[in-house]
Amino acid sequence: MTLTFHPTRVATGFDEEGMLVFDEEQRLVAVLTHLSDRYDGLSGHWFLEAKFGVLEGLGQPTYRDLDAAQEAIAQRLGRRH
């Protein structure tokens, strides 16, 4: 499964660097935010800020980088077929 990432700003109040995540049909499936230095041990990770559809059951995971986020999201989306 191929996902597309588009940079965006997210109005969270502090961590505004974000990524919109689209599936192969160009549907928005998730919004990721890049965690700042205020998060001990998670600084630099990507947080699943918003999720839609089958991703709603994922809880609130963080990913060490965008590759890890893509792999986990694609795997979860692949289960719906």
C-alpha cells in the first residue's frame, strides 16, 4: 500500500509541524504531529494526532520517524481488505 504525506501546520498550541496522510485513493486517513523537546524520550517522534476509519482503533501511538509511521499505518489499512 502506498501512502502520500503532505506537510502542514497543525494548531495544537505548541507542536505545529504536521503531516497529512492520504491513502491510495487520496482519502485523508491520519494527521501526524512532530513532537518537540518538551516530550522526554519522545522528542523527534511523530504522534498520531487524528485518525479516521479503520485507524480509529490504534489508540495514541508515536513513531520514531515517518518511515515507521508509514509502515504501521499501511499495515493497519491493509487489514481492511
